[in-house]
Amino acid sequence: MLWTAAGVATAGFLIALEFAARRYGQPGPLTVEAQELIFAPHSGPLLYAGLALTMVVLSWRERMIAAATAVAVDVVFLLVRLAVGADLNFGNGALWVVLGLAVVAVTRRTGTDRALLLKGCGLGMLLVFGHKTGDTWLLITAKEHPQVLDPYVALADHALGNPSWVAGRILEAIGPVGSHVLNIVYGQLPLAAALVGLYQLRNVATERRFPAHHLVRTFLVIGLIGPAIYMIFPVVGPVYAYGAEGGAWAVSHVWPDVLPAIGTPHPVLFDEITPRNCMPSLHTAWATSLFIHTRKGSRWMRYAGAFWLVATLSATLAFGYHYGVDLVAGVVFALTIEAAMRAFARGWDLSAIRMVSYGTVVFAALLTAYRYLPRELASHPWLFGPLLLLAMASVIVYFIRTTRSWDPKPTLPRQREPRTPEPQPKPEPEPEPA
């Protein structure tokens, strides 16, 4: 019943986004995905990542068959596109195989096998639709909010020392090599998440069940809730509001060389194309979640998770996509969502309610301060800068203490007490001969 309710809610949400996109003359997520059945897809690697997540419920023999079928279908599509001169993108085969597995689950499987295969197909398609849904959300944020609040956030960022301007100048000094590396890390965050998710789900086929909690669930929820906050706090980022990427709509072209002079902050008009996707930083939230889920992996996975977190935070600032206060809000947002997803998996109790409530209150307080107290934050950076970091650190510490208390305690095997030998009766002395 829970999976059915979730499926109905997801379908309703996708239909609502479809109508919202049509209102602006753009295809919605359902239309885009239906087109990718035949036309050249724009997200081939994403479609194959969805197929890989689906295949965690299959045996190795079935995985080989599914992968070979997807590649064969893509080869056929590529040959047809070569003949007609169309775009030579790939990914149709992966989408066809996932949908085919769903049909097999309904028509050829029963009981637990059917439920498991349908869950695998649903997980793979959720990854794909999550990306398409994000694109539609970003379109809506640009259309619904002609004004952005960048002056407020840029002024509040003075409390942290304007880290985006500092990181931007450091990246310019490093040269193109550092920019290329950070660009790869920033763009391939979904791939890193898919690899960690596959590692966590590697035993699904043998155990015949999904783990109670894994990274993919948190990633999807972050991507679902985050854009809704964009509608409340529309911000485009320093490279657009104060840099060359903003073009004629930019307030000034000073990033990252000179700090903008901001008097009384006020909303400013911006174009209807650039997404208002800065507050909070979802790349920071995703990288934080990735870091958390790699803590119990192998040594190399822990190193990779730490590297991806540091590199993603550096890229978001150095490329001018986010302000420093965006990252603080993104960390608090990620920990709150992660705690809620863990509580949903293990069952809600008082500690879970306290943790999620505290994270929500801190997150709301941060956004309120950015919006209504930016001048105070900028006027007293030595006071409010540490306070912002302290608020984030308090959520981190509370999260660690709470989740550690949820971990199962190791039970030592009960040792058997050594048996004391029973006292042997003393032999009676033999009578002396007369």
C-alpha cells in the first residue's frame, strides 16, 4: 500500500509539472521522456544509470541479457539515425529495457519477485524523472520570479568574508588545469552518487530486498524539496548577478575581481531564462549526503567521498555559482533531510523528531537572517560570521550524536562460565590387618 500511494503521488506530481510546463510553452517531464523512446535523448548516461539501478534486482545472467539488449537497441537506433542524418545520441535502448522489465514484472512474475522487479524499475525511472523534474522546476523558477534577491545574499555573505570572490580569484591564479578538474567533479556528481548507490544496493538480488535506507532515496528527496525553496528565495548567483554571465541583466560586472558596493538591498529584475537555483546550494547538499553515505564504505570510498565534498564546495564557490551563505544553508538542509529519511526507515521516535525539528528551525532562521538582516550581518562580520558557522556546526554535531545513538549496539557473545569440578568423595581408609 505504501509503494502504491507513493506511485500515485509521484504520478500526480509529474502530471502537475507537465501542465505547469505547458503553460509556458515547454514540454514537461512526461513529454520529454516519451520523446526519448524514439528521438535522440539528451541524457544518455543518465538513462544507463537508471538501467544500472534497475539491474540490482536481477541475477548476473539477467543483467548480461538486459545490458546486451540495451546496447543492441541503441545500435539499431544509431544505424537509423546515420541513414536519416539525425543526431547520434544514445540511451534509447536503456529506456526500452527498463520499460520492458516493468512489463515482464506485471505479466511474467508473481509475488515477491514481481514486487522486487517493479521496485527496481521504479527506482531506475525515478532517477531519470528526477532529472527531468529538476529541469522543469528550474524553468518555473525563472518564469515565476522576474526579480531575484541576490543583493540580500551578497550583502549577508560579507559576514563570511565573501568566499565566492576569494575562491574565484584563486581559481584564476591556478589556471585552466584546476578549472578543468573542478568542472569534471562538479558535473559528474550524479555519476558519483550512482556508483555509491550501486555499491549500497549490490546485495539486493541475493537478499531479495532493498536496504531500509540508501543514498539514492536521499538524493531524490533533496532534488524534490530543494527547488520548492527556490520559489521562496530566488537567487541566481554571483557569476550572473555580478559577473559576465549575467550579460545586460547583471547588476555589475565585478565578480570575482571587485566586491560590489551594496547600499540598501532590494530585489532586482533578471531574465526569464536563468534558473533561480542558489538558495540553498543543492550541489552542497548532494555532496554532503554523498560524504555521509561513504563513511561506512571501504577506505578508498571514504577518500573519494571526502574528495568529492571538498572539490564540489570549491567548485560551487570558484565558478561563482553560489555565495558562501548558500553552502551553509545547503549543509543544514542536507543533514535535516538525511535525518528524516533515516527516521522514516527505522521508525520515528523522540530523538528523530528533535533532530529534524532542530535542523528545520536552524534552516528557517538562516533564510530569515539572509532576507531580513543582511545589513546587520555585513556590519558585524566578526560576530555574525562565527555565529553562522556555529549554527551549522551545531546541526552537524547534533546529527552525529543522534545517528550514532541509532546504530545497533554490538552484542558480545555470552561466555559460558567454567564449570567447577564436583568434589570427589575421599576414599575410605582400608582396615589394618590384625
